[in-house]
Amino acid sequence: MAKSGQAPAATPIVLLYRLISGSVAMLPNWLLRALAWGLAFMLVRGVKLRRPLVRQNIAIALPTTSLAEQDRIYLESVYHFVLTLFETVAGGWMTLASTVTIEGDEELHQALAQGKGCLILCIHMGNWEALAASVSRGVAPTSVVVKKIGDGPVDAFVLWLRHRAGFQALQRKTKGDVYRRILEALKTNQIVGFVMDQYQPGAPEIDLFGVPARTNNGLATIWRRTGAPVVPITIRRDGPHQHHAIILPPLELKVSADPQADVLEATQAFNHVIEEMILGNPEQYFWLHDRYKVGRQKAAPAPP
């Protein structure tokens, strides 16, 4: 992994990926939209990519929806995901942050005025890469906790895209290194983002739409130890390369004499915020992820 502020080293295959990035950046919006719809139809109507899983995920969050409505949300969600991939790849040769209009940036500035740094709570909705880029370039230097993606060249390419976008990717390399880098960022009054809506093996089971889901409690743990404010941010796509980010007020979280209980209570509060974000814009949420690997048996059976 590259050090902070440095782009990952380029290999021949990564250079090829960068060439592809430049080609995608040249495509007009109408063609991006057409390609995204075409791929979405192929994946949803042809391949039926994870259809039972997606239907059940949607049914858990939106229990009154019909099967036809679930499939409409499924199709639109895949369309937005494909468009996010196109936009992010194109971001190697265009300013991803410039595609986002930010509403409520005063909330982040007020949170940073405390001098403790700021923690962002966000999810896989709209273009989350553009969100990180816009906050980092428009408000304050931002780091985002991320996982490794694919094999070496793919991961190196994604790290290059994130470097070009203008935010720092915190990816685990050795035990405890991400935690130390988070503390360093907060001590210098920077922003650290957590995309907190994925299954975490070994994490506590916290309700999400009434079904237990193993939920990463890292954000709550950092908050409890540092006192840094937690600010939720959501983003929606208004069109290709057009996004609107909404920054909400910092969450009011309780501190007691029991740190472990505080972490669990805060994590549950985060899941409630995630629920509201999803319900506010279900068509742009990433439903393909298996969020309920533990609690699935407690939910309704997956439709075929």
C-alpha cells in the first residue's frame, strides 16, 4: 500500500487499467446511462444476479412491497451500482469531487471546531467514492476505512483512483495499523469515514430492520475512546456525474460508566440511522451484499 499522500506504484496491468479509466472518462453522459441500463438489464433479467438474496434483503427492509416492486428496486439498484463503477473508474481522469453538491457542510465545520477530528457514518448508496472525495476536497482532509479489493493489480488500481479522487484509503496491512492511523488523523483534526453497512465476521449481532446482523462496532469504539463527533452523511445520484450529499447533525450519543454497553448502544443507534438512509432512497442502495449471514434464518424465506 502506498504511504499517505502517495499514489500506488504502477505496473503494466495497472497502466492498462488507467488507460481504460481515461477512455471511460471520455464517454458522454447519455452513453454512460445507456451502458449502465444495458448491463443492469443483463445482470438482473438475464443472469438474475443474486436475485433471491436481493429480494429477501428488500423484503426485510420494506416488508409491504410486492414482488414486482422488489424487482423494480432490484433493477434500479443494479443500474446505480454499475453507474457508480463507471463514474469511479472515470474519476482517474476527472475531478470526482466536482460532481457532488454538498448540503449542510456547516455541520462538519462545527464538529471540527471541537478539535477532536470528526467521524463520518455513511453507507453504500449513490456514489460513496464521490462522497469521500467531495468531503476531503471541500471540507477537510478525509481518510476512509476500506477493505482490499480483488487481486494485486485491481487493488492497486482502486487505490490509485482513490488517491486521484483526493482522499486517503485506510487499508489494513499489519495488525493495528489502521487504528493507529485513525488516531493520528483525529489528533490532527481530520475526518475519518466509516462505510458501515456490511457484514463483519465475529462482530456483535445488532438489529437492522428487526433482524440480527453482525455489525462492525469499530466506529462506536473509536467514538467512545476519543470523543470525536459522529456525523451521518448520505448521498443520492441526480444523474451521471451529478450527486447531492446531505450532511446531517452530529449524533447525540450517551456516555456511561460502562464503555462496552456504550459501544453496543451506539452501534444500534448507527443501524437506526442506516435504516433511515436506506428507506429514504432504496433504489440507490447496494442490495447485493449478504448483510444477514447470521440472522437470515430469522427473517422471511427468500423468494425464488
